[in-house]
Amino acid sequence: MNKRRGRIANKFMITFGVFTFVILLIVGLVTYYSQVSIYQEQCEQNLQNVCAYLKNLMEEEKEDTLLYQDYLMAHYEEMKLPMDFTEYRSYRDAFEKLFAEKYPDKTLGVDIQITECDDETQLSYFTYRHAYWTIVFEKARTAMNVYTTYYIAPPGDPLYMTYIIDCIREAKEDDPNYINIGITVEEPLEQHKTMWEAYNTGENPHGYDVYDNELGHTYAYYSPLTIDGEVIGVVSAEIEVDTVNKDILYNTMQQLVFVAIVLISGVMLLVAYINASYVGRLSKLEKRVKQYSETKDIKVAKEIEQSRNGNDEITTLSEKIAIMIFELDNYMKNLVSTSDEQGKMKQQADIMNELAYKDSLTGIRNKLAYEQEAQRLSWGIAAGNAEFAIAMIDLNFLKRINDTYGHEQGNLAIKNLCTLICKTFRHSPVFRIGGDEFCVVLEKLDYNSLDKLIADFSNAIKQNEANTDADPWVAFSAAIGYACFDKEIDRDVNSVLKRADKAMYANKKAMKASRND
């Protein structure tokens, strides 16, 4: 039956596993291709936002932008910016200092225009403006999480563009410490249709160019820069295709994980339902049949009858098995009547045996039971894996209580001490081995907590003694001593018991000395 049940469970697991895998595969493919479309639109929107932001900044300073572009087209070879510059304020300060020296009584833009200044002043000003726009484009790239941003304008030659601003710094060939400014490259129409569409129409195009260049495989979006109704250049932002694909894959995996959780949860619920309605019932029926085969207890048949539910083949099978057990039990009763009598005698013997090991006063195990326990510990010593401790506890002043108040009160003191011992050492067997002597065998959990348990017991005894208003059999006192098995000095259990007994008497002596003090 176990093998058959195992095969059923395996078939269910394989079936549901294949089902789950196929569904997840289909969902993953559908999600991925839908994400491709959605995320490409998101990328386009993000690139549009970057371009719109940079374009608005340049259009807000349209006069300065026109002057800056015209000057760079004519004088880019004279402009110098280090490859590693990180801010534009030092260039602005240098220009303002130079302007103040050469035109001390004039204000730029009011008394004099930049185009009216000498060549040195113009070069300083437009170098500062180039540094400023380079930093702006670089920060926009970082903030908007795109690969590159730049602004290009046609130099006059057909199908050529000059990089006015470029956040990807390229070193000069003749002087690698400085940025190569004003790079002009050919931009074929068939490779840059969206770029030329933006420039020629003056409108934001739909879509972007996809191409391979020195930056890798990229998507590039373009937005025309229009000043006073004239398109003077194109602002662009690019993003790596690999980055887009990674994001699409990440989003797909996120959704797939969610679907997987929902699907697996549903499958688990379905498996739980099948298990409860069918496999579980068969398993319970199997266990009860096995239980009857081992115990021959007729109650199993009654349990089978009571557990019937539904109107299916499992219910019918349960009924037939219950009837069979009842008939088999009746048959067996006629054959084993003698055996029953022997069983009753054995039961009575077990009861008598249990009484022989129980202390009649306290109900705990007696000295005979301790001797059995000692034999078990001896086997552990012989096997070399013994780890135990023995605690000896002795009630103080029992004779005084018996002589003054009677043996009945003395017995109460013994019972009260027994209760405290059992409460403290709740995980260990406790034995009454003498009139007022108790023995505790500590292993495992209590052995590891030995010091704490001894301290707890001693504290409880001190609290009892401090209760001067209570009767002596309630405010009792007791001494305790213990010893741990040490294979170096102990050859048997009795050696440990003697050391514990010696420690107990030392504790009793110390307690008497303390009271005399």
C-alpha cells in the first residue's frame, strides 16, 4: 500500500509539476513580448523627457545659445577644456575677472555685448559657456539614467552634423589632455532617419534610431531645437539596448514570480484538496488496517465506520473493511479465549510490578527503581558514552518534627520536600531511597542546566526557612549535594552516588554551622 500510495503521489507531483512548468513558460513568453512593446514605449518617453528638458533650457537662453553655437562653429579649435574638468564655475570666474579688467566700467549685455568684446574675452566667455552646457548635459544623463546626451547642428555640408555639446568626452588626437570640441561627422540618411526627420520637419518624431556605433548597440531619440521659428540643431539622448533588454527581463521575471506564487499556491490548494478528499482518506484507511493488523483492536473497525463520509468508492471500501474486521474479531475471540486470560494475568503482573517500583508515601519511584536506573547508567559507562549527574537531597530535622508533632506531620514534611524536588527537577527521574533521602538522576537538558537547578533548589529552601510563621513541615529545610560522572575517577554509578552523598552532608554541615552563627 505504501508503494502504491507513493506511486499515486508521484504521479500527482509529476502531473502538476509539468502543468505548472508549461503554464509558467507560456506566461513568461507572453509577458516578455508584451513587456518589450511596453518598455520600448517607456524608453521612448524617457528619452523624450530628457530631450525636452535640455531643449527647454537652451531655448530659454535662445540669444546666448545662438551666439554660442555660431562661435563654436567658427572657433572650436581655439577652445580648450581639460578632459578631467568637473565644474564650470572656475571658467565663469576667470571670464568675469578678465571682463572686469578689460571693461571695468561696463556691464555685459547692457553697456556692451559679448560680440563687441575682443577675441580673448569672447574665447573666455564661450569656453565658460561650453563647460556649463557640458556639465548640464552630463548631469541630465545621470539623473535620467540614459547612456549619453548631446546637441548637434549642421555645419553647412549636406548630411553632416557637428557635435556642439557632447557628454561623452573624446580626447584630442594631438593633445589627449584636452577635449576634442566641434567634432563633425557624416550622418547618412538611411542610418539616421529619425534624426534628419526631427531636423527637417521641426517636430518631435515618433520612434527612434537603432544602430551600432562606438558606444555599442543603442536607441537614439532626437528633438529639434527651434529658436525664433528656425530649427538650428537637434538635441539627442541615447540608451543602450542591453540596458533596455535587462530591464525588460527584470520586469518579466518580477511578473513571472508573482504568477508563479499564485499558480503554485493554487496547485498546492488543489493538491491539499485531493489529499484531503482522496489520498488522505486512503492513507487513514491504510493506517487503521495496519493498526488492526498489529493490535487486533476492534475499536479500529468502529473508527473506520465513524470516519465514513461521502458516497464514493472509498466509502464503500471502508464499509467492507469494517465488516471484515468485525467478523474477523468475532472469529478470533472464539479462538483466543485462553490467550485473553493470560493477558489479564500479565496485566495484573504489570500492575504489581509497577507497585513494586513505586514509593507508597510520595508516589515517586523507590530505591528498587533507582537500582534499575543505576543498571541502565552502568551500561552507558561500559559503552563509553555516559554523561550524567546524581543529586542527593536530605530533609533536615525530620526527627524533631516526628518527636514534637507526630509522624503524620513528619510524613507531610517528606511529601512537601518531594513536591519541591519534582518541581525543580521536572525533566529528571526522582527516587526516594531512604526515609528522608531523595536521589535525582540528571541527564540531557537538566544535566546541561545543573548549576542553575541546584541554585534554584537552594533558593527555594532558603525561602522556606525564612517563612518563620509557617509550620515546620511547611517551612522545612533540606541539604543538597551533587556529583557529575567523571570517567577519570568514577568506575561505576555507586562511586558518583557516594560523592554526591558526601557533598550533601558537607552542605548539611554548612547549613548547621550557619544556623549556629
